[in-house]
Amino acid sequence: MTNTLNCPSLTWIHSSDGLGPRSPGIRTVIRKQAMSRAAAARRRRGTYGKQNLGQHLVLRPTPDPMEQDPETQQPEDDTENHDRTVAHCINPIEVSVDPFGSLQQSGICVLPIPDTPSLDWIPACPSSTGYEAMRMRFDYDIIDASALTSVHIGRATAQPLQEKPARLSNILQSKRWSYFDYLPSRYGQTQCLDDALCCLAARIRQWITNPGKPSPKILQLYSKAVKSLQAALDDATMVLHSDVLCATEILTIYELLDSERDRAWMPHTKGTATLIRLRGPKGFPTEYDKALFFAQLGPIYSEAMTNVTHCFLREPEWQTIFESLILEHPSFSPSDQALVSLWACIIPIPGLFHRVQRSISNQEETSFLNRHNLLQSLLRIRSQLMAWGRDQRLAYTKTCGLMKYSYMRLEQAKTEIEYETFGILTTNLMQVERFIVVLDHTLAVQMEPHVQRLAAQLVDLHRAASLANPRAALFLSFKVMIAKAALATADEWRREILNPNSPGVVSKGAFQRWMAMSVEAGC
């Protein structure tokens, strides 16, 4: 009995004459069979049906963003450059160029050979658009600047950067979650954000390669960014858009890197706080929005302290947003979560500072009840800060009531966020305790030594970080200036506290001198 096998019919290639089948249909079947596995693999990778850039490789010199602007650059006349053109492909073929510089051979890109050969040629997709085109234009990926969203915006950061520009490259090595993670998907949607990104990318690239004043080209980009931002702010349909807020924050960072104008960032920080307040606590529903809000907690707090006013984030309706900032995001670390909870604790301090200053200025008019309530509020904040420190496994020294951080743990920290968090905790604890010293003589004798020990500890930590972790030292630069203000006024405060003839615990003049030094550090 003959067994019949049901096998698919196959077309075999007979190569005795050195040629394959001449039938187009048969040739198609053969190609599909030969490429079936490759096609299945491409479908799994999601690249099926797309251009294979490995077979269409174009090499081009990295353009100088200071010299080229794709929006304004005029096409070059290639009639005199025919001898300086070359086609780059896997299998080079001869191509001819017509008098207008166009190729008769389709699908091949012809590029002029640069006068000065560069070793930094990179493969590029012929149709690169959007964020990738911007990154290639300025030869810088703005995502790498995420650390700039967490540095203190003020002279305590600007001056060290201007004195030693190489510090910027050091800072940029620190990566952390921020709204910069969302910029590639946002690019190309809003003109003001696009212009702000171009401005900052160009400035950072120049700072790294050739530190100095912003070049005329960068100043043009900055002028364009400011104009487009102003147009968006004047548009009632755009003013509360997330990208407008983002553009404002990015220009604030640019101003920090502008060595020409002192405190040029202050109008932007005020404008950013105004936009956040106008959006309201329900105006930050997405992770992108939350990242924009998270980056501004420090500037908003510093502005309220500088102006000696209540911080609007202390209002009850804003408290819920701190809970929503705890994101289930792979890049949102436990250290970030701890920092959010710390900000929630210290947000009322600017308002308490305002009340303390009024109490000192009008001691005779301030009732005993008001001073008592103010003192209780300060003691409650201090207790919360101490509890927060214990929850974060900071060593608590019961004998003197100090927050003492483990130096070994800080030196082994993978990021600078622990230095930053410890600096925020220590400086605010010092300020709260000095407010208590002003209001109560009995507590003043106990707490002023605490303040001095905290200040000395922070200065020592900054000195150690300067040697072991320069990036961390820069993150602590603003905080250590507040600590030095407490140390500088130690003798004056000690004399007044121990003076039995003083009408108050500390005179108005001594208090204002200390606060002027502290507030000046944050400007």
C-alpha cells in the first residue's frame, strides 16, 4: 500500500543554468518563504513594515547649534560643490547630481563633506523630527539636566557655578525623577515650551564646552522664548496650560545660568508661584503636572520666607496634593517620598515667621494669649520635625535633643537627595527653635545651645561633603549659609538671653540682623 503524505507544494530553484525562476509569482513565493522567520521576528519587535535604517545609513557631521538654525537657514547652492559630495550606503553606487543639487538616484542622501573632518559623525535618520531633531541640533539631551530641577534657585547656587563653571558638569551627573522625564513627549505641542527647551539646551551646551557669557545666538533664543511665553500668558486659553508652567520653570533654570544679571530668576519664580496658585490644588492631575509642582516646593517656600508672608500651600485645600505626590513611579524613590512628607511638615513655618516678627515689633500690643498660641504652634512644628527625623532613622540624641545624622550613611548615599533632605530638616529646625527662643525665656536657655550645635554640625557636614561628594556640597550650599548666620549671631543672642534687664528675650534689632542674614542667603 502506498502512503500518501499531504505536504505543501514547494517550488525548487534549479540552478543548472545559473538563473532563478523567471515567473514573478514564483519569485514572490520564494522570497516570502525565505524571509518568513525574519518577518515574524520583526513583527514581534514592532519594526515590521518600517524602514531598515541599517540598509539606509546616513552619516553627517554634528552641526554647531550656535551657527545653524533649521527654521531660518537658507538652502545652500550646490552648483559649485559637486566634487565635495558623497553618497553613504551599504553598497556604494555611482550617482549623478543635477545642476540644482537634487539626486537622480532616488533613496540615496548626498551630503557635503565638511571642510574640517570630524570624528564625531553620528548615524541619523533622514526624517528626524521633533525632540530628536532638537537634541541633534544642540548636541545635548535636555533629560540629562534633570538635577537642575532640584538645586536651590538663588545666589548660593549661582555664585559657586560662576566661580567654577566645571561644577555644572558635576551636578549633571546626578540623575533623579523630575518633569524633565516627560519632555520628549511634550516637545512639539506648545511653542513656548519648545522655545524654552531650545534656549536651555543651547546654554548648557555652551556652558559645558565654552563657559562664559551667553553668546548672541543664545540671547536670540532667549528673547524668542520670553516672547512666546508672554504670548501664552496673554492667551486666556493657554495661561493655565501645563506646558506654559513648564516653560516658566525652565526659563528660571536658564536665568540661574545667566551670569550677566543678578537675581534675574526672581520674576520667574514669582510668576511660577502665581501660575500654581491660579491652577488650584485640583490642577495637577497627571504625573507630569505633579512633577512640575514637586519641583517648585522649594522656590515657593523660599519666596514666602523672603517676603515674610504666609505660604498659600498651608491652606487646607492644598494639603491633599502632598498625599497625591506620593507616586507609584519606578523613578520616584523612597527618598523622594520622604522629602514630600518633610515639605508638608514645614510649609506652615513662613506664616509662623510672619507672626513672630509682628510679635517682636509690637511686644506691648501683643496679648499674652496670642503669644502663648504662637509658642504652642512652634513647639508643635518642632515636635513634628523631630518625629519625622526619627521615622527616617536619623539618630536621636536624647541627652541634648539634637538630630544627629549618620555621616557614614551620607557618605555611602547613592544620590544627593539625602544631603538635601538633611539640610532642609536641620535649617528649619534651627529657625523654629530660634523663634521659640524669642518668645520664651525659660526655653531660650535650653534651645539656643541646640541651635548652635545643629549649625556647627551642618557646617562640618558641608566641609566633609566638599571633599567626598562635591555635588552634595553644592546642594547644601544654601543651607550652610543659614547655619553660618546662626553661628555669626551666637554671641549677641547669648548676651541678650542672659541679660536680666532686657525687656524681651531677644531685642528686635538682634532678631532682624539674624533674619536678614538668613533671608539674604536664600535670594
